[in-house]
Amino acid sequence: MQCRPEWWNHPKAQQAVDFFSNLTLIGDYSGQRWVLDRWQEEWIRELYGKRNPDGSRKINKISLWMPRGLGKTQQAAGIAAYELIYGPPGREIYSAGPDRDKAGRLYKAMAQMIRADPHLERLCELSDYNMRIRVKGKDSVYQALAADSDQGHGLAPSTLILDELHLWGPKGRKLYQALISGFGKRKKGSRLEVQISTAGDSRDGLAYELYSYAKNVRDGVIKNPNMLVRIFEAAEDADWTDEEVWRSCMPCSFVDFDFIRQECEEAKHIKHKEWDFRQLYLGQWVERVGDDTWIAPSEWDACRSDYDETDLEGEECYAGLDLSSVRDLTALSLFFPRSRRVLSYSWLPETGLSGREDRDGVTYRQWRSEGRLFTTSGSRIVHSEVAEKINEILVRYHVVKLVADPYSLHLIATHLNQEVEKYPQSPGYMSPPSKWFESAVASREIRHDGNPLLAWCVGNTVVEKDKYENISPHKGKSRKRIDPCVALVMAIGAWLGSEGEESGDDFYDGENNYI
């Protein structure tokens, strides 16, 4: 007989399992009793069975990442209903979905479960219009919220359910931060954060940050005994056409694998279907790259290394500076030839940063707090402030050469302590370092520190090829901002040019040809 952990048979664990088992299913299975799969019963028992010495619940955060079709909405609704009905009086249960429509799906599932049980229906008052459920006589309430709204401020959640995180936009982070801060109003042992989602198609943003943290907890990289993690996913190098891989990711008894086979057959012949299949059914974070994408995000991510600025102090480097117009991204990238490592810094105007987040779909303010992005005062780039920070940065390293895009160079050159050389943007100058960079990524020769802003820009970059087979980053063809990547290519170009000078060679013959 298998030895079960002490918490397995805790009365609270059994109470929760009994409650879930008495709920009815939703969708095509509406009206049927919920027969828990083993993996569902395990996390329910662990969540409610593990206890602190004072008897309060030990787990205050549960992170569930699973493919489509494993009943995420059903499970999230079950947690919300249990917390609302069995929790102490005065509970505030909030679920947040990407928008009002998707937030309403969880409310509807919960309402359907309650209305299917005469006892639960007598206990609760339901408001379909407001997506709110109140328990009579307990002053406990459930409310569905939309991540694209500003509803989170002033609330004091007892339980917070974050649904379909991979679909949350930039406004979702604001709601998340507002709701998490509200947890502070609740006593220890009464708070519960529930993250439940499918994998996404972008490694930028809140969802991937929460997933990465959960994965590190699961793997023991981060110690958090108060967090429960379940991640159902295929390994990145797994054969996505293998049925055994599918079954390991989708352990539910009601998954229709005949349908999954049909989806797989289509995915074998249609690229975007392959991406959908791997993301939605295998739980893989697949970033959609088009035919014109230069460096795939997965390729760049494979070059990540663990180091920081202090590891490179005093080491020789070459610097590239890509200057923007008055409101766009300005970037400085450093390349260290001996270690093949990279550092990158960027600037934006302070005013309007939130609006830029909404337009670009990234977290500039988060990157600023991490020291990846600096801001200048006002609504326009202040070149003197940029120069002041660059001077602070460069003094830490042995900068052999600083090169810059000639555009607007006159606005900043006089403020820099380091001599700066113009670096032409023509294919003849940009192609050699672009090709070297491309090859170095493929061979994992170049290393970066995981800078998310630089990674985003590398993934955005599209190159243009001329009749001589020269390639160079093209801002007009690229999807979004690429400035730090362009600055890095220039830094590499400065190094290659210096290497050529020492050997008496040149990589540019004056005819825009790469030698």
C-alpha cells in the first residue's frame, strides 16, 4: 500500500474533496457529478490538508498551468465556490479574467454549479448582471473582475483567482498589483492566490513571469513552502507528434484523443497550426515567429548566461549607441570580446510611459525598476541626461571604442566623456557584424544576461538582404522596436573593424560588399 503524506486525510482536505465531488460539471457534461481525477484530488488535498502549527492553511499560493481541455474553468470555479461557502464570514473572493467576457465565463460556471444544487442555491444570492454572488448571513461575497479594467483598487481579497493569465494585456499587471497589495489587509492563513492558465505565445509580460517563478519553485531553485505548483507541459525538445507526450500533458479522463489526433495531422502541414497545437495541447510557451524573423526567441534564450555588471568591470569592450528621435527608444549596448558577453541599456521619456506600455504591449515600468530601462524628464528624450548616465556606465569598463548612428549624434557627442565615432548604417558596415551575430547565436558563442528588453528587441528584428547578400537590421520592416539590437550589432562592428585594423584587413570594400 502506498504511504500517503500526513496531510492527505486531514479533515479539511476531506471536506474539500467531498465538496468538489458533489458539484456538477459544466458544458457538455452539465448535470453530471464531478468525478475527480487522481491528479485533481491530489492538489485539492495538498492545498487544504497542509496546515500551520496554529491550524491555519499553510498554502497561500497555488499555480496551475495546463493545456486546454483539462477543466481549468471548472477547477477555478470549484475553488471560488468552496472558499466562498466554507470560508469564515467576511470573505471577499475575486476572480479576474482577461476581459469582461472571459471573466464572465468563470462566474457563469460557478453560478451553474450553485443553481444545480438546491442546498447551495438556498445559501446564495446571485446577480448575473453584476457577476456577483453573496452568501446569505455571512457577509461573504464573490465578484468577477476584468483585467482590462481599473476595478482592483481599494479591495481586500481573501481569495484571488487569476484566470487565463496568458491573455492578460498590460493593464492586467496594474490590476494584479492592486489586488495583491490588498492581501495585506487579511490575516495570515486566510489569504489564497490562485493562478490558473494555459501557456502563452509570448515570454514578455506578467504571465511568463509568474510561470517562471512557479517553475523555479517546483524545481527547487526557489524555496517557497507556502506555494503549491502543478505544471503540465511537454519538454521543449519533446516530439510533439508522439501520443505518449500528449497523454503526459493531458492526464484528464475525458480528453478526446481522437480529436487531438486530427489536430496533430493538420499541424504537421500548417506551421501556425503547429504553434497552436504545441501551445494549447502541450503547454509549451511557443513564440510565434514569422518567415522574416531573424533570431528566434528560443535561439536567443539558449544563449542566456548567469552574470551581472560587476563580473565585467575593467574588461575590454566595444560600445554601440543607437540614438532615437525625441520620443523613441535610445539604446547603448556593450560587447565584451574576451568573454563574448553582452550588456544593454535603454532610455525613454518619463512622461507617457504608461501609454507606451499599452501601445507596445510590454512592461517598460517593470524594466525600469529592474534597471534595464532609464527615463529622462519630460515627454522628450533629454540627450544631456542620457549622456550623463552613459558616462556613469562606461567608466566601469575598459571601453576600446564607442560608435554611434550618425543620426542626431551632434545632440549628445558634446556631453560624452568618451570619444565617439560615427558608424554608417549602410549594408556594407552593418552586414559583417550582423552575420557574425547571427552565427554566434546559432553556435551559442555569444552570451547575454537575460535582459528582457534586449530579448524583446532581438525577437522583433527583421533584416533586409541586398543583391550582394549583405544583411542588416531594418527598422521599417521590423514589427516593433529594435534599437538595443541595432546598438549591439554596431558594437560588434566596432570590434570587427578594430580586429581588421590590427590585421591590416577590412570587412568593407567601398562597394557595399562584405569581404
